[in-house]
Amino acid sequence: MTVSDCTFTQRDGAVCAPAGFRAAGIACGIKKSGAPDLALIVSELSAAAGAVFTLNKAQAAPVLVSKERLAASGGRARVVAINSGCANACTGEDGLATANAMADAAAAAAGAGRAEVLIASTGVIGVALDRNKVTSGILEAAGALEAVTGGAAAARAIMTTDPFPKAAAVTVDGPAGRFSVGGIAKGSGMIEPMMATMLAVVTTDASVAPGLLQRALTAAVDVTFNAISVDGECSTNDCVFALANGASDAMLSDGDYDLLVEALRHVCEPLALGIVRGGEGATKLVAIDVTGGRTNAEAKQAARAIANSPLVKTAVHGADPNWGRLIAVAGRAGVEFSLEQARVVIGDTVLFERGTPFDDRAEQASRHLQQAEISIGVDLGTGGRGAARMWTCDLSAEYVRINAEYRT
Amino acid sequence: MTVSDCTFTQRDGAVCAPAGFRAAGIACGIKKSGAPDLALIVSELSAAAGAVFTLNKAQAAPVLVSKERLAASGGRARVVAINSGCANACTGEDGLATANAMADAAAAAAGAGRAEVLIASTGVIGVALDRNKVTSGILEAAGALEAVTGGAAAARAIMTTDPFPKAAAVTVDGPAGRFSVGGIAKGSGMIEPMMATMLAVVTTDASVAPGLLQRALTAAVDVTFNAISVDGECSTNDCVFALANGASDAMLSDGDYDLLVEALRHVCEPLALGIVRGGEGATKLVAIDVTGGRTNAEAKQAARAIANSPLVKTAVHGADPNWGRLIAVAGRAGVEFSLEQARVVIGDTVLFERGTPFDDRAEQASRHLQQAEISIGVDLGTGGRGAARMWTCDLSAEYVRINAEYRT
């Protein structure tokens, strides 16, 4: 199957949109508020599993445990357990023991082998995760698993201060049959907080070997979750998990790599954009397209620098078509850049090209910046074909208020 | 002379504190407000000159012209001309011609050779600098040059939205005689704005060869101006200039390198800290000391990541002793880091050490964070001796307000 032979139908749904998955989201008392704080996602069949983990060197206990189990299973998993309200990070040996107990409880509850489990935690760091609460919560969730509303319940249970749950699903039809991909994610937000964390789980009922799933997941994450930034921070707990259980008739092999990436992207992109839209204090979604880089990697480096620039993000917040800040960030991004050939476009309005500013067009660009969805284009002027897209949000006083609140 | 043989006496003063320098600051109409916008600093004698320029690839016309003249003079200069209110950046060929006219006017007004001049501009970018205003302003300033109040006037004339002028001076006494170093700087702030720009001029009446001056200036800038961050941005116009005119009896040769660095540091550090204190929306000065890095460079990379972290800067603003954010940033800084051996200190309070949080000390740490001057220590836990210090300020809602204001 190739991408052009297939139709992609975006639809409501979450991790149970593909066949053979059940999920639950319950409250087990980790959050003092009594809000849902434990999600369990179970595949009826053994599933190929892939994962992308935070590159932060201060890795939380659940990250270490998930890596170990995934290696031990040779890339297979049947159950994912996630708690919110406590990140189980910077918690030492005791935290590692709790993470292992959490994984063992999830594997047992799903009737899976010890290694066929992935876990994640999100919330405050440096605080012990209550072992009894999380393991008895997993037992309770296992009794509540179902396929119709379970995915939405799981999406709610992994939220911290996300303003809304994030779920997406797509059905792919093509010559080799129909399969679905579904997913849930949580984004950046915190109350007692610590750091912006993101987690996502993506499921599919296609049949995929673990190696192919891992490669396709990495590629899809690169252009979705790894192409967003709320504030340039990188947490101790970030992970994206993918499970492929083969419950549909669709068998994907190495030749279907592009198709699988595209199918995963159809779910990961709306989840990633949901994280940005729900970013702390965010009022606008900003797509940044950088072109004219020597390489795609250089274009991405420049796009990331722009996406993280407080001067750019405050200008967007104020609907100020301040193209000079975009030029200045591109110039300091550590990549090849030619001021003489550079170009800045806001919406459809070219504001700077070949050394010439067009300040009479500022009003038009400002009108675009007053929208909720904004596009910014910067050409680095090297003549190269390197291109990349990043998504970010604006920087508002509300971001400062949320993150400056005194925690103790 | 070695450093320990000398006494360093910090005193009031600016670029005219050393003998043989005169300065002026006048209003020539570039700023619509009528505020001072042109500074001229002239040495009576030909002086060795050094300079450190922005690494931004979008370099403003005055940066290009100053580099060219400094190379042509073989590291000598007699006059520095600086305008505020317009950065003369992204202004194409015409901007370059204006910058050259500005340099020619300054050289002529000071009776200096064509190459013995340095210029700088700061303010809005992408807007043409009025050639008549700046050149006739230089003529007028040349008539107003004097040594008693001229330095302070120059410090005022280079301000944009700096909340206060920044000047510093030190007198050095030692076996080989007495010499002085003086300086002025402007920091991050903008009205119609564009980007945070910093400029500084440092003068000394010691006799120093150009090569030694350049090496010592680079070293002093590395631990002062290059060790501060308001928002991680890097402008198109940043420069630091140093002039050494030999008007005192002190002759410094290669063996006095450490002494010269120390003397320059005595002036550059208070100027740099003034820039941070006057940073946009800043209410606190934060010193970040990173230790336990594999190398000094790795320690500085981690310190810079912490200094630029919006989550750290908002936590400081809210007096939240949120050590987890410091660990998370150190872990993502791209340098060697050991969570098991890492340590976080706020003020005198150890909050995290050898995997153990000390959250009962949060109240004590929070009291320190309520001060105007804050110290944060992070040990990367590698066992190495790499260390670095950075200074930054907190991130406040006022920063957002200043930078989100609609410019058009």
C-alpha cells in the first residue's frame, strides 16, 4: 500500500478507536482534588510496541522502567498504565521500586507477561508516588476497562492542568484493508507544578512488526510532538508510546513505512496541536515555516529558535508584526543565514525581502496576527532547499502568572 | 605587575575617569521625544582599540563599518560615536552608506584618521537612520566634549528604554604606577522596539598594545557581558569597545595580562549587572553558579540554559523554591549530568542532594527568593571541576506587557 492509494478519514475517538483495545480512567486518590488520575490501556492481543522517551538526563523512574521492559520484551506490550498528579521523578531508589511495582501490577491486571508493560507518570516531581494508591488504582481500573467510553476516560485521567482532554483517531482505507489509529495526549500545564510534561499513547489495530513501528513512530513524532514548543522546556517524564495489535486485517510490512508514518501523523498532529492550543497562558496557535536552509536540520534549528523566542512570542501576543525580531532570531540561530536574501512573511504579507522592509504592509500583517491561528514564514536566504515547520503559542502574562505562583 | 600587588578602588565615573578622554551626549533629533540620542567619546591621544561584536549573522551596518575600520587601523582608534533611537540594521546599501558617513564625520570631528573610529547604533531596526541628523549631531557633540560631566552625558545619550544610565570606573594602584578604567553601557529595553540590544564602551589611560587589549577585553567580556542574559536574545547591534590611550604612566605588557583583565572586569561587571537589573520587567538579580561540570564550557552551557529558562525565571519571580525545574533544565542542557550526584542550593539552603529532596527547607529558600539579589547553585554531579557563573533576572508579566505592545 502506498500513501496515495489510501484514504484517511479523521474521526472522533481515542485509543480505543482501533479494534482490540479497551481503556479506563479512574480516580485513585493521587490528586488531592479527587479528579481522575489513573489511566489504563489494554490490548486484547499481544501488540508490537514502540516508544520515544525524553532526552532529559534527569529521567524519571517510570521512564527508566518503561525502557527496561520494552528492551526485555523485544518491542512488545499489552498494557499501558499512566498516573497523573505525581511524576515519580527525582525520587531515588524508592521511586524506582514504586515504578516497578506499578508496572508489575499493570502487567498482572492485564494478564500480560512481566515485560509487556509500559508506564508513565506526570505531575509534581520530587514527591513520592503512593505505591498502594497506584497499584490498587490499577486493579480498580482493570475492572472498569471498556472500549466505547474508555478512551475518553483515559484522556481525562492523564490531564494535569490541561484545559481540555486531547484525543484523535483516523481510519485508513486502502487496497490491503482497513485499519485505524487512535491516540491520547496530555500537555503542558501544572498546578503544584514542576515542569511542562507531555505524554501520549497511540494505538493501532494494524499488524506491524516492532522494528517498523518504532521507526515509523520516531519519524511521526519528529514532525509532530518534536515540532511543538510551548516554552522550550523539556521534562523529566516525556514519552510517547505506540501499540499495534494486529486486530484488523491490515498487515503492514517494510514497504508500507510511508503509509504507517502518515497514519500515525494523522493522529499525532492533532494531539500535538492540542497540546500547543492548551499551552499555559496560550491564546494563539502559531505555525512557523522556515525555508531556504542549507539542510532540513538547519531549518528546524532556526524554526525552533523562533518558536522559543520570548520576543517573537510576546510580539505575536500583542499582534505586532515585528519582522525585525524574526530576522534577529534567525541570525542568531547558529545556522547559515543571508540577510541580503532573507524573507519574512506573516500570513500572506511579505514584510521583508532582499534587504527591503515593507512597513506600509504592517497593518495588514497585524490583522492576521489578531487571529487565533497564525502562520509565519522565514526564508533563511541560503538558496538551499532545507525546510521545517514548528508550532508554538504566544507568551502571555497569564503564562507568568501560572508559573510564578508560589508553590510552598 | 601582578593582580595581588595592586589595589582596585571602585569609584564614581564613566568613560572620562581615565586621563585623556572627553565625551559628550546631546540630542540631535533622532528620538522623537527630544531625549539625548548621540554620544561622542574622544581620546586626546591615539589609543589602542579592541572590540567584541555580536555573533548574530544579521549584522547591522555600524557593526560592519566598525569591524572594517578597526581592521584597517590595525587596532587603533581615537573616537567612538554612538546614536540611540535607530539601530541602522536591515537597512541595505543605503544604511551602509549612512554608517560610513557617520564614521567619517566622527573621525573628522575628532581630528582622527579615517580608520581611527568606531561607531554603534541602537534602537528600532529596519528604519533608515537620518544621515543629516547624525552627522550634524556629531559636529555639535564635538563642540560639547568635556571630561567632567561628559561621561555621564554619554551614558544617558546611549539609553533606549533603560530605566537608568549605567557607568562604572576603577582606579588601579600598583608598583608600576596608577591607571584607571572607566565605562558606560546600555542594556535591554526598547520603545518602538525591536530587540534587546547592549552596547558598552570601556576606556583606560594605561598604555596597552592593541593585541593585548583585544585579548584582555575578550576575556573580561566572557565573564561579564557574555555571562548575563535577560531573555536569551542576541541582537543585530551588540558591541563592546575598549580604548587604551596611555595618558597615565602605567605601561602594561604581556606579563600584565591578568592585571588588565581584572581591571577591565572591575568596570565590565558592574555595567553588566546594571544591564540585568535594568532588564525589561526585571525585579530581581539572579546569580547562577554551576559547578561539577566536566569542563568550564559545559558548566557555562548549563548555567546559560538555566538563566534562559522561562520556568526558572517565573519561579524566581514568584519566590517559589522550585528546585525540580533547576534539575530538569540541567538535565536537558546537553551536558554531562548525574541525577544521583547532583545538588541544588538556593541562597544557603540545600534543597536537593544525592537523590534526596529536602522539601522541609522550602520556606527558608523562599525567604531568600524574596530578596532583590538571589543566588542559585547547581552542581551537575559529574565530579568534574568545571564551573561557571551567569547572571539573569526574573521573568515578570511586565516583560510581556513591554514586549507585546502593539508597535504599528
